[in-house]
Amino acid sequence: MTSRQRVNRWRAAIFACLIVVVLVAAKAPQVKAEHNADEDAIRKLDAEWSKTAGTLDVDKTVAYYSDDATVLPPNEKVANSKAAIRALWTGLLAPGTSISWEITKLEVSKSGDLAYLTGTYKLSMKGPDGKPINDVGKMVEVWKKQPDKQWKVVADIFNSDLPMKQ
């Protein structure tokens, strides 16, 4: 092999490496933009979900869950079917209830198909004796991008910050 052929091979190798670097660098902003769009979408959906629950509309509230979702409420059994989740929310969204929540932290996976968030909630409702119950607490939600590219909640857990009464 002549020295000219070696130089041409080196040039071709360097050129190929430069193309790879340029392609990777060009892809990075797109991935970042998609990640930001997913985060924005989940923030918007979660705010809408809180607002929807505040209207006491059980069906629209339950619609934010995937068909295979699991809800882990405090002091109750796990709700792992749409019917069980609907029953749980029917009990929570009784007339006179006020409920809202907000995100304190949100993380979207690098793969862009899962996300989790933590947050706080406020709940006011009538107790079994008719007296008002006011609660504040924390929550964790896991969101999953569905095959139709829509985000749905697949896991939801919440519990009170207030001490248990004896």
C-alpha cells in the first residue's frame, strides 16, 4: 500500500468519525426536546386531572388511569381494576368534597415511556358522622406512555401527613 493510499484511508476514517459525531450531536437536541415535551404533557395532564377531580366527576377522573392501573389507597385494599378504582373514587368524590393536588417533583425516563412524580394533596370531605374531615398528604404517581402515545397513570399511591387518631 502506498503512502497516498494510507493517507486516503485515514482521511476516510476521520471523515466517517466526523459524520457520526455530527449525527449524534444533531440527535441530542431532538431527544431533549422530546423529553421536555413529555414532561410538559404530564404536568398539564396532572393539573387537568386535579381540576377534574375537583369537579367531582368520577368517570372523567378515572379516565386518567390505564386499563391495568393499580391504586394503593391508605387503610384500604389495593384497587387493581377499573371497577375497583371507580368505586374508590366514587367514595372519595362524594358531594361536599374538595380535592386538589400538585406536583413537587417530576422525572421522565430517558427512554421516554415512563415517568414518576411526587406531590402533595389537600382533601376536605364529610366524615361518617357528618363532621368535616380535612386532610393533607403526599402522593406518588407513575405515568406510562400508551401505544397510542397518550400518557396514563399506571400506579397511584397517597397517604396522609396527619397523625393517626387513637
